[in-house]
Amino acid sequence: MANKIEMRVEEIMNEVLQGTKYELVDVEYTMERDWYLRIFVDKAGGIDLDDCQFLSEKVGAILDKEPLMKEPYILEVSSPGIDRVLKKDRDFVREAGKVVDVTLYAPLNGKKNLTGTLESRDKNFLKLQEFEPIPREKIAQVRLHIDF
């Protein structure tokens, strides 16, 4: 059910954002203590609070008319953050050459967490400069790396 809702909200957001300066990064519909619909949006130079409020009001009005979610939910529109999760093919293309943190489901060559420079991702492997190609089915998550 959550996947179907996420896909429909992504369609709605792509229509809303078409021809604007904004880019849809991700949609997440998840149950915590309450249901949350999180929409992550970005633009060149970054997204600010006014952008989030504008988009939240715009998409909220559309979702109020759409009989998509049966349960009450909390709508959050925000930036994906500087340590964003990379999920879509376009994310990997855009972030090629940057350092990423890779979390694996199980250790590979004794390591479950890897940090390396992203080369590419295809349908079978993620390629980091510092490591052998990593099978995609072994990858739990890929995030942009942050140096503190």
C-alpha cells in the first residue's frame, strides 16, 4: 500500500513541479507513531523554508481532493539534506565523482560500511574507485558522505 501511495504522490509532484525550478528527490510514506508523507525537494542553490511552505500548501490542496490515503497523515516537505540518500539512477549520475557512504546488508570482505568515490551504478553493480564492484542486491543504502 505504501509503495502505491508513494508512486501516486510522485506522479502528482512531477506534475506540480513541471516547468519550475524545483526537482523532486524522493517521496516516503511511512508509519512511525503516526503516518508521515515526506516529500523531499531540491533546487539549484538549495531549498529554504519559504520553498517548503509554498510546496506544502500547493501539494496539500491537491492531496486533500485525492482519495489516496484513508488514514490521517502528517505532510512534510523538506530538503533531502546534505547527506541525502541516493536511490534513483539520476541521483547516481548527478553525484558521480563525489564521496559516498555505502551500507551493506551483510559484510563483504569483512566490511559492512564502505566509504569511497562514486564512479557509476548500473543494473547489477555499484562502482567505487577504491573497491571492487559491489553487487546491488548487497547494498542497503548509499548516502553522500559528510566530512565533519
